[in-house]
Amino acid sequence: MTIGNSQIPILTVSALNGAVREIIEGNFPLLRVEGELSNFSSPGSGHWYFSLKDARAQVRCAMFRQRNTYTRIQPRNGMQVQVLAQPTLYEGRGDFQLIVEQLLDAGEGELQARFAALREKLATEGLFAPELKRPLPRWPLRVAVVTSASGAALHDIRVTLARRWPMLAVMVYPVLVQGDQAAAQICTALGRIASRQQEDVAILARGGGSAEDLWCFNEESVARAIRACPVPVVTGIGHEIDFTIADFAGDLRAATPTAAAEAVSPDRAEWLPQVQAQRRQLEQSMQRTLRDTTQRLDYLRLRLRHPGERLQDAERRLRMACEALRQSMRRRQDEWSERLLVLQARRLRQDPRQRLQSLNEMLGTRRATLILAIDKLLVSAEAQQQQQVTALRLLDPLAVLQRGFAVLRDESGKVIFSSKSVAVHAQISATLARGTLVCEVVKTSD
């Protein structure tokens, strides 16, 4: 193989170191490494640089300021320590090193391992799931405090609650906060809170201490008691850098007991201006309402009249209504009287007796008129008859015959008007006033 082989890629130093760093970080998760601390330095940046060594080897370490701030021990050369670190490669110099996340005295290493194992176990069960976290009440009335009755934590909590929200009632459940019996007493207190269910929120707290002092809050029984409690639990254990299993199991982790008291209580200084502003708004609203109501009352007062005046007006209106009613009744009575007269007259006109009497009178009048007419007709007829009789008498052939005339008829009985119609020797008859003559024509002349 030669350097000039074109099948081998050419890498820059930066690319090589970057690839090696990715390989190291990808194959090595967080590790716990124990060794002797040496070459410790703390420049102005606040970062810590040191080496861990044993009898055969050493490795460079870096712990940045945001991590070493929470370390409870003060590193010094020659200490036997245990670190939680991520293996990596510093590309700028090509140095293999450890980025330290946590630095503990070697004596604390076993407790930390137990802590990590229990946390992983409970997390796997879902005991720390975010969806299980219960919200804190916004306006609690009663708070339960599980802590030592003689510790500074209780005093800090009382002072903080009295300052922030004095009306909040505090129920103290005194327990041991370190030692073999502490975990059992804490579980019992949480059980009493669960059975009573008189408090709105609970605080589990104690002041700072070593890992051994705080170990009772890392017990599995305490974590399960916290989750079994129906009341939201806020933990305020140790100082800001201290984390316990109880902190993961609780509904809210506060850095200190004072912070826990602040978390469960409204801030009077924050809410007082709002309450005062709402009070002013309420007063202004009440004043507006009162002013509007007063104006309304004044308006109604102007409209309001004395009952006597209202009675007088009512009486006057009643008299007017009665008079109008009487007039209306009189008018109706007159109208009905006139109508009654009309109906009576109509009834009289339609009464059969009246009608019969009227007809009888009319019949008598017409009878008299008829009799007079008949009499006149009779007189006229008699006169006419007399005239006709006279005329008949004048025209009566007998009367003519009485004066000496005769009516001649031929043999057939026809009246003879001319001598030419009669032959000589014909027999004719002559009718006289008294009797008839049969004659023979001897001679005719025109």
C-alpha cells in the first residue's frame, strides 16, 4: 500500500477529529468513573479543569460552570471522587477527555447508584409521567405541611405564608426528616392527609443536608405515598442543587422550603393591586348604579302623587264616567222608546182586529159608494131605458100600424118594398094594427 493510493480518502485533521468524536460519543453513554482528582484548576471563566488518575492511567476532565454550581463539595487535589461524565474528544487539540455532569465524593457513589436505579425503575412504571401531575389550586384555603416540628424549614414556610397570604390556614404534620424512621413517618403523614382530605395542597419539606441526611426522601415507599395522596404535593427538600426521588414523584418541585411555600400561596403583594383596582371598579360601578338609581327615584318621585289626589282624580273620573253612562243610557232609552213606538204602531197596523176594523170601515165606505153608484146607475139606466122605450115606441112597427099603416108581404113572407116586385093577380098579405088581410093584386103602378 502506498500513500498515493487513490482508493483511500484524504481527511483533514478537523474532519478526522470530528469523526472520532462522533464515534466516541455515539458508543459511550454517560459513565460513572472513579479516581483520584489531580491538576485541579478554576480559571476566571468559572469552569473546572482537572484530571482523574489511578495507578496505571489518567484522563483529562472538564466541568463547566452551569454544572459545577450545583456541586456540594469543594474539589482539591488528592481527593478520591466519582464523576458522572460523557466521554468525548476535544477536536481543537485532539485530546480525549470527560465532560463531567456530576461530581461526588467517592463515598457518595453507592448512594447515587441506588438513587439512579430507583429513579429508572419508577420512571419505567410511569410514576413520574407528566400527565399524572396535578395542578395546584389557585386559591387554596388550607395547606398541609409535612416536616420537622423543630426545623428551620417549618419556620421559613410559616413566615413566607404569613407574608404572602395570611388568611391561608396551615396544618402541620410533624415527622422526622432523617434517620431510619423518617420514611415511615412521612408515609403515615401523607396517609392521614389522604384520609382527611381537608387540605387543598400539601408541602413536603426539610432544610439542606448531606446525601445521607436526605436519603429518607429517596425511599420508594415515600414516592408511592406521594402519588397515592389525592392532594397535590409540592416538595421543597434541601437546597437548589438537591434532587430526590420525592421531587420527581411530587406534583411540583420547589428548590427550597421557602420556594415551596411561595408556590402554593398567592402573592398578596401581587394580587393586592388587582384587588384594589377591582374594588375601585366595583365602587365606581356601585356609584354609577347608585347615581342612576337616585335619578330614577327622583324621576319616579316627581311622577308619584299623593294617594288622596289619586283618589280624587279617580272619583272625578268615576263621576264623569257615571254621567256619561247616564247620558248614554238616556239616549239609548230614548232610542228604544222611539223604536218601541214605531214597533207598536207597526204592531197596531198589523193587528188583525185593527186591520179587520179598517177593512170593515173601508168596506162600509165602498158599500155606500157602491150603493150610490148603483142608484145612480139605476136612475141613469131607467132614464136610458125610458129613452130607449120612447125610441122603441117611435120605431115600433105596431105603433106605425096604429097610425094606419100596414106591412105587405108576398107569398113567401118577405116584406114588399116595391110594386115592381109583385105581379098582377099575386096574392099578398097585409098586416094591420089588429089583424091580417089577404089581398089579390089587381093592378100595379110605379
